[in-house]
Amino acid sequence: MRTRITELFQIKYPVVQAGMIWCSGWELASAVSNAGGLGLIGSGSMYPDILREQIRKCKAATDKPFGVNVPLFYPDIDKHMAIIAEEEVKIVFTSAGNPLTWTKWLQEKGITVVQVISNLKFAKKSEDAGVDALVAEGFEAGGHNGREETTTMCLIPMIRDAVQLPLIAAGGIGDGRAMAAAFCLGAEGVQVGSRFAATLESSAHQNFKNAIVDAGDGATELTLKELTPVRLIKNHFYQEVQDAYKHHADRDALSELLGHGRSKKGMFLGDLEEGELEIGQVSALIHDIKPAAEILHEIVDGFEKTMQKLRQM
Amino acid sequence: MRTRITELFQIKYPVVQAGMIWCSGWELASAVSNAGGLGLIGSGSMYPDILREQIRKCKAATDKPFGVNVPLFYPDIDKHMAIIAEEEVKIVFTSAGNPLTWTKWLQEKGITVVQVISNLKFAKKSEDAGVDALVAEGFEAGGHNGREETTTMCLIPMIRDAVQLPLIAAGGIGDGRAMAAAFCLGAEGVQVGSRFAATLESSAHQNFKNAIVDAGDGATELTLKELTPVRLIKNHFYQEVQDAYKHHADRDALSELLGHGRSKKGMFLGDLEEGELEIGQVSALIHDIKPAAEILHEIVDGFEKTMQKLRQM
């Protein structure tokens, strides 16, 4: 299976494990990379010294390519980027910010830059900024997301028609059927988040992993659009947000209600009531917690089986 | 191309043209059926005598199978169903209501019943009610939609895993790439709405057809969730709804603002400012107005090309 994405990253399978806060440290990233995908360390929940430690441990655990995801709104972004350069990380996924700010700086150091976008405007902006590839992430994805609410089914062909860059699809992709669907739509690789959050190597709290398995149809919603839109499990904290809306809470009130450390509380410390539980709609299709390598192989096998089935139609 | 859907309806291609208010009268339905798909008359915007006339004209215009879509919340539903039986319509798509109410009554008259659902609960309920097939419609679809906001990418495999019925995918499907993607996800047919709304045979106003062509990324939103959630183009009326939300409008105030005849005003009479313009996210991928037969053949050709491309990967 060779695509521009396997070529760009020098990996066996065009499957990227999304860099997720509180879930994707070196254990998950190295497990995915060792199995032939591209593992990403999610730096958004890491202090600079933690990030450095995670990169070093990942390098020790795999000789395969891996990368770091950097949300560009992160306050310590300068320190994060400096560490990434010092530790000679080869691949960086940037998200939630302007692709013009860091792309050239990173590329001058020989780093491959991939920008995560959720709309057409930022896809074009990223191409103009000279990034090496795009992740186009649909409305169904977990965590922070775009205001256009464009789903993977509509977003991928729209981006494919508009830009020439190698294209990775994200949002709603947890098995080989969805991977095959994404390729039909024009993707050359997929980024998988939620499914890898529920793995043995995920650094999320066991309670959160169990909550992903328990989540069914309609268990999540994209909310807090007045701040940064985020897809959450509808738990007690989510209900508090809905109550605040009913009482006509403004941006400041919502911001105060969210407070600090909500996602850590939920996803890392396992408080399923008061924590923020960021996961995608595809959680409704996740029924177990397994080793990451097994998940990767299931996705690739499922892709092949889906292709065979369609050939016989 | 043979699937359980082509068998069930005795049609050449597993492509259904959605029954849409103000767009799909006998001209569109017969054009699609004559071209080898399944055309549907959208009865939701028709008085009973109009529906009878439309069915008779459709029968005169095609000897191929066609059907009628009936939203079950329609006030004159008894009259509609009586006319459907009297005029010997063979296929009925029911939507927006309880599948238990009419399924047996229709089937006893030899009518094939397909239920449109947007969540897992109603899929199972429809299977229990004994319908002959399902349309599973994702969040990106135009018009009225489910509260779970589950996208096509997540909904189709979820329904595929849970029910045994022949399955038609809807929402975000306007070309052969999306049709192929839907088949990867487990569908055996597709229902296409928005793309057929922008055809020569669509009975929509030319202004509305032009608005579909003009719609880009982020041009629509699922709103009015306090009433019945509906995906609309963000025009002046939509802005009025948003302003009402800012002023904490309740259900009654929203209902009064919506008033009566908004969709007719927009989609049939062409008032792009004050009318309700129901269309799917896939409108961003629609760039022209063409004959329906040409659209159908483009979808089928695009499906074949997508399959060939993946085989060569």
C-alpha cells in the first residue's frame, strides 16, 4: 500500500495516530510507529520538560518515524518548538492556528510540517504557507473542531478538489471500512484518534477508556462554540454547560464554568462527572480496549477486506 | 451493479433520488426513474389533490419503478396514504415519524416500505416494525434531521452492524466518490437529494437552484433544534433566527418567527432573503445545474472510476 503519505513519512501503512491530549504519550506513539503507522506525541497537554522527556523516550522505544502534534494556541509554543528542534524531531503536525507562523521555521530545520484544518479557507491558507501535507478533520472528530461543522464526507472531496497537497482524512475513522471510505473521497492517508485513545498504550485514565467503550449513538456533542468548539461526551459537566446556556450564559460565564484543568480531570485523572471528556462520534463503534498494534492491523485488514468486497460486487 | 437495493426496487442503479419538498415532483422523479435510478415524488409540500395529479403524471411519464416519500408528521397523512393506495403506488419512503403506524397497512396493499432514520434507536424500531429497507441519513443532509447529529461516516457502519435490512446511505452524497465511500461503510444503495435539487427537472425556483450552486463551505447550518432540526442556507431568515437566539427566544417565539410557508417562499417562490432554503452540506460540491439523467450517469461513472483508482493503488 503506497501513497504520497507513506512516501512522505517513510512508513508502511498510511495510518496516522492522532496527537491527542492526555492520551498519546511515547508509549502510544512508539507502539503505532513500531507497528508500521505514524505515531504522534500529543504535546498539547505537556509542559516543556515533559515534552522533552516524552520525545527522548519515544526515540528510545522506536527507530521508526514518529512525530509531535503542536496546537498553535499553546501558551508555551516557543519553548515547545525549540525542544522539537533540539531533539531533532523529524515530523510536526500543527493545528488550531495560523500555518504561516511556524511552517518555514520548522522546514528550515529539515522538519516535515503537516497542518490540521477543518475548512476550505485554512486548507488554501496552509497550501500557500508551504506545508508538506494536510489533515482535513470533519465535524464528527473528537476534541476541538471547526465552526463550519463540515463533515468528513463533504470536507475531504472539497479539499481534494481545491488543493494539490498530500491529504490525510480525519473524523469518524476508527476501522478499515471508514479508511476505505476516506480513500474513495480522495484521501491518501487517514488520521485515527478516538480508536487509539481506547488502547492499552493510551495514557488516558482507565475510566475514560471505559467511557469510550460505553459511549453509544448520540453520546457526544460539539459544544462550547462561544469559546473553542469542542466535541465532548455528554456527562455531568456537559449538562452544567447546557444549564448555563439555558440561563443565557455569556462567553465569560462559560469560560469561568470551564475553568482550568477540566480535560486533565476527566481524561487523565478519570473523573467522569466533573471532567471534560473529549472524544469523537466514532466512539459509538468502539467496543473494546486493545493493544495499539492490534488496532492498526485490524484497520489495515479491514481496509483490504472492504476493497475485496467491493471488487466482487 | 446488483445489490439488495436494485433487487428490491427492480432498478438498474442503486441510486435513489430523495423525495424533497418543492423540488421533486413528477418531472424529476420520472427523469431519474427513466435513467435507471429510483425517482421519488416528495409529497411533503403537496395538497392531496396535487399529490394525486403528480402520481398520475409520473405514471404517464415512465414505465419504470418510482415511489413517493411521505413525512409522517404531515397533517393530511390519512388522505395522502389513501391516494397512494388508490393510485397503486408500489414504493413508499416514510420519514419523520413512527414506523409502526403505517408499515403494515401499506405492506398489506403490496407496497414496499422504506423508513428514513437518523439514529440507531429508530433503525431498530423500524426493523421491528417490519419495513423492507432503511435510509440512514447523516447530519450533513439538507432539510429535517436528527438530534443526535451523527454523520454519515459514523451512522452507516453503526446501522450496518445493528440491523440486517437492506441499507441506503444518505447525507453528503452528491457524486460517485461519495457513493463509493457509502458502499465501503456498508450501504447497498445511496439516496441523493441536494444534487438532484439542482437539476433542470427539479421544480424548485431558479433562484434556489442558483443558491445551491453558489453555496460554499460553511454555507449551511442545522438550526431550529427547539422545533424540528433543519439544515438551512445561512440567508437573511437564518440570521433572524440567530438574532432571536441572542435575545433568548423560546420555542413559541421561534415557531412564530418561522411562521407558515417559509420553505415554499424560499424554495418554490425564490425569495432568497425571507424564505427557508433547505439544502445539504454537499451543496458546496455542486457547481452547475444539469439534466437529472446526466447527474445520475455522472454519479455511476464516478463510482466506477473511484473503484478502478482504488484497485490500482
